[in-house]
Amino acid sequence: MIYFNKPHISGKELDYIQDTFQNGKLSGNGEFTQRCQRFFQEKFNFGRCFLTTSCTDALEMAALLLDIQSGDEIIMPSYTFVSTANAFALRGAKIVFADSRKDHPGIDEDKIEELITPKTKAIVPVHYAGVACDMDKIMDLSSRYGLYVVEDAAQAIDSYYTGRDGQKKALGSIGHLAVFSFHETKNIISGEGGMLVINEPEFEKRAEVLWEKGTNRSAFFKGEIDKYCWVDVGSSFLPSEIIAAFLWAQLEKLEDIQNQRKKIWNSYYKKLLEWAEKDSVQLPVIPSYATNNAHIFYLVFPNMEERIQVVKWLKTKKIHAIFHYTSLHKSLYYKDKYTGRALFQCERYERGLLRLPLYYDLNEEEISTVTRTIQNSSAS
């Protein structure tokens, strides 16, 4: 069986987990948590970083930091994972869904402005497949309308954006806030796990409180106060040292992991390009301002029927390929709440997009098996 995903062990994960036991520190915010946070801040020029138990938790922290209230409006793509919307819906916000781009599943930046109203509080661009949204356009809207920007960079570790000024910036370093995922399906993993990035200093102090269950415990450990207590809302967002230790081992091998994933991605692209052009199948597009972190290799078929046929054919050959999101504006929870216009591109990706197996240990023979099987599917 060629699985869709296999978690990769880079080398020292179990050693570092053992170290947490020897150090006598299993709860959060210990040595490994702090190592990881410093790594992200220094390598990617992020603001203050807070590891979380998941990207979902990081999004929920972001919604709390922005003081989202009932009636606030949040603009985001409909073609995204439910956590992107759920974090803000929990605070009572109205989710305003934007369509995807024709050439890429990410948000259509040119469709955002028409959705802005006096109630709009934030824009949440999702860097789908680790490929950057046009952040110049989004930050321009943020500046002109006084809106916050929360980058959903769940899939975008070690991916970059080159702006109009020619500066290359890591995704997650541009918006006021940003979130990442270290779920086992991501490039860099810790089983579950995530991170909130604070690029706007005004949020740092409160983020410490939210992170520590609504207490000023961080200030206590810094010696700034003589006892800590409940001072704000918050939750148990802080992950254990075991999660952070696993993540640290992955970060030590970041370059190796990324190089291998890019090699696999490029092999898929080269082997499928001629077939895709002949069969009117869309391959991933990397805009000139973006880099490719090889998180996902996907195909977009002209219709759902062709995708179903290929999925069934791959399954007979013991190859596991899967589709991605259903449109959130058509979901069981939100369809009766959605009052916007039709989102044609979003629904096209919902019907036609298929993700292929992509993980560190996928070898060239297996890649060839996958691509040959796909190419033969129409003749089957």
C-alpha cells in the first residue's frame, strides 16, 4: 500500500522525549518549548512565538486577542479547514466567505474589498499548500480599512513571499498575527501541535495571559509579581514538553526534510506535466511572488466524475489519494447562515481537487507507480 501520508521520524525525537523525563519537566514552557520558539523567531524573523497544542488553539487565541464580538465580520476563503472559521464563530462573529483564485485554491485577493463593511474586523488569508497569497494586496486593504490580518499559515512552514519592495519574507511574518500547524500530515510535525505568532507587540502581554489559562503566571515566573491569579479569560493552550521535544528534533532536520519533499514534488510535476496538459487536468501553480515548500501535490480534474474514477482506480492499485475540503459556505452548519453570492472557483476545487501521496520516505519507484497508475486511469 502506498499511503497518503506517513509520519517521518527525523532521528532524535525519542531521545529528546527521554530528556524531558530526565529533566523532570513534562508540563509546558520548559527548555524544549523555549528552544522551538527562539528557533522560529530567529530563523523566520517572526515576532513573539507561542507554541500551542494545535493550530486550532492558535486560531482561538488569535480570535481572543482581537477581542472578536458578536456581530463582527471576518473575511476568509470558503475553501479551507473548518478550524479557520470555527475559531471566530465561537466568539459570535459572522463569517464572510470569499472565492478562490482561478489558478490556485487560495483566496482571490481581488474579491476581498467588495466584502468589506463597517462591521469587518479582520481578514484571514489561508496560504493553501504552503503557497503565499498576494500579501501586498491584503496588507494594503488592512491599512486602508483599519483591519487586522491573521495569516493562516498552517501548511506554510518555511515558505516565503516576495513583495513589491523586493523583500523576501517568511509566511507568518507579515500579518498582525499568524498561526501554524505541526499535525502529523504537515512538513514539520509533533503529532498534534501548533503555534501562534505575534507580529504586533501590543498583543504580546495579553497573549502570555491567554496562553496560561487566563492567569499572570508568566509574570510570576519572571519575578515581576509575588503571586499569580486569574486576570483574564484563557484556556489550556500550552503544549507539554513532550510535544515540544518531538518538534525540536524535527526542526533540527528542517532543511533535509524540506529538500526531500521538494524533490518528490518536482518529480511528480515532471512526470505528470505532459499527461495533465493532454487531459485538461490542472497542476499546482506557484505565483512569481511565492516559493514552494512542497506541502501538497494536487491535481484538479475538470469534474467530480473524473476524480472519482481516478480515486477508485488508484485504490484498486493500493494507492491512497484523497480529496480536500468541502466548501464551508455549503456545509451543514453554515449553509443556512450563508447569504453571499455563489463561489464558483471554490466549488470547482471542491469537486475536482485530488491530493497525491507526499511524505519524506516516499521513494522514486513509488512516485513512478503513482504517476503511471494515474496516466493509465483513463484507459482503464
